[in-house]
Amino acid sequence: MTTEIRVPQLPESVADATLVAWHKQPGDAVKRDENLADLETDKVVLEVPAPMNGVVREIRIPSGTTVTSGQVLAVIEEGAAASASTAAKTAPAAAVAKDAGEDSSKDSGKLSPSVRRLVEENKLDPGAIPASGKDGRLTKADVVGFLGKQGNGGAPAAAAAPTAPAPATAKAPAARQSTVGRVDQRVPMTRLRQRIAQRLVEAQSTQALLTSFNEVDLTAVQELRARYKDRFEKEQGVKLGFMSFFVKACIEALKKFPIINASVDGSDIIYHEYYDIGVAVSTERGLMVPIVRDADLKSFADIEKEVAQYAKKAREGTIGIDDLTGGTFTITNGGVFGSLMSTPIVNAPQSAILGMHKTQERPMVVNGQIAIRPMMYLAVTYDHRIIDGREAVQFLVAVKDGLEDPGRMLLGI
């Protein structure tokens, strides 16, 4: 019996998706719930699982095609066994070329969608590309760098992307010699990157954005973490990071200045009497902002666990649209990449965002004496249409006060 594999029902806010990669080819055996293909929307990557054990008999939609809910993608024959000869004939070129002893982390089925697309479009063997990512995984930079080396003769010509034939003119050889190593690679934006670009431009054009800065002494937070981090991890099963302190400090400041937690709807201001805090997470596909809902009701341990789970799901591509929807205020941490100061862009329709930065030891005057303290610059970007500078600055000072005296947050004073 054959079964049609269809595009799953897409979320209400998503009109279509792009089929970015097939993990199986005609003749391949599949197991129930095994991922057949990746569908990329402008928010998340969705998997298409096999509904039963069987063999892929037909693929009707090629990679790179835009699809809609219910569209037939492939046909599976239930209970059939894969033919070794058929599987060999239909295996992707890169998979056939891969050495049998190659590290499985470079297998095309474990590449991110953007990396897989580059590999497939250029007919590359992922096992031949040096990997610099976590656990030996390939990154987009690895593939682009490998393609650049091909232009310099650093890789076999057979693996290089096809180029247009040289014009039959006397000056053609000289032109080729002068452009050795100057290679351009045209790579389409992913759906997520397009959506990020659109939202950032919208935020800049529809909101009156302004950024204020302050700095915070993290001595008290570091001492508290050092004192309790081992016991905290043992009892709570999660590491005590900085993010829970910042989330708690922001919530206390938002309670004092509710306009920072509000949003604009036409000519109205909507005051949110709850605290759904977005925590920006960087992935290979782009920046995602999962939401810690009702964060004011959660403990430090609950916040740390939720942030860690969201970060893991975002980087694995398994995060859901519901995890990214909503939010009343966002925190982003450029410090993990070494940023000392920046002006973050508001995640509309929210009205403000807090930017964390690199912690750096600096000489500070403390009680009339110069002391070395772990300092961090803080930035709050806000929509000046509804938030005055006085409120933004006082909010930032309240965040600073909470972090420099974390005992107040724990005692609720």
C-alpha cells in the first residue's frame, strides 16, 4: 500500500514554507517518525516525519520549492524493503563520494539547512571540507571558505561550482589572470533571514528609536554566583548563569516603569500586566527570540532551565512558533561575542529592549579609592513615541541598582 506524504498543517500566521532539503531519496528505506525533509518558514524549521515503515517510491517536490499546507511531497510504499542497488543509484553525489570512515557529524543529514543548501548546490563532499563548528560540524563559513580556496586551486577543479565559458576575445586570458582568487558566491537568504531583515527595517521605519546607556558593577552578582553555583547546580540540575539575574532585575524595573512593558496599537497604548520576557538566542540560521512567559512568577532555577531549553531547541531547529510568539520586553546579550557597546533594535511590537555587553575589569572609584571591578555597559533602546527619556534612564538605573544589590531582588524590597 502506498501513502502520500503531504506538507503538514502550517501555523495560522504562516502562509507557505520552503522545502530546503530532502533527507531521503527514492529507493531509501525509512522508519516510522524518521525525518524525511526540512520545511523552512520565516520563523522556524519544520520536520516532515514518515508516518510508517517503508520505502520512498517517489519524490514529487524538489528542494528549494515553495509549498503550502496539504501539498503532496512524496510517496511511500508501506512495509517494502529498500533495494541495495536502487539506494546506491539514488544516493546523492556527495554521499557517494564520502569516505566510509568519515565522521558522521559531517553527514549531509546533520547539516543545518543553510549549509546543506550550499553543499548540494555546489555538489560538494561534506567530508572533504574542514569543519570548525561545535562537535566537528560544518558551518556556512567553512563551506564558503572551501569554495573560495577552489578559486585559488586549493581543491580539485571537478568539485568547483560551474563557471560561464570565457568570451572568445584576445583580452580574456589577461582578465582571468588579474582576477585569480577574487571569487563571488551568491547565496539566497533563508526565509528566517528575510523575515529578520523585514522586521528590523519595519522597526526602524515605524518607531522613534533612541538608546540610553549606563554601566553596572557586577561584583555582587559574581560573588553570589561563586558562593552558590555548585550547590545550585547540584540541587536544581542547571547552572546558575547571569541571565536569570538580568531577567529578575528587568522585571523589578518594569514594575516600577510599566510604560517600558507597554506597546503601541494605532493611537492606543497597551499596558501589559504580565511579564513575558524574550531572550535573544543566536543560531546558524539567525537570531531567534524565545519567550519566557510569566517570568515574574518563576524562580531563578526555572528561568535558567527554560532559557537553556529554548537555546538548545533553537540551535537544533526544533523550536516551535508558539515559543517565539508574543513577548512584552526583550533582553539580548552581545557580550557573548565580545561586544563592548551597541545599540540593540527593538523587537516590535514591543517598545524597548535591553542590551547586555562584555564584562570587563576596569578601574573604578569606590568609596574614594580606586578598585578593579567587573563592569558591563548596559543599553536600553526604546520607542520614544511613548517612552520619555526620563523613564528610560530611570528604568536603566533601576536595573543597575537591582544587579548591584541582588539581595534586594531575593527579598523583594
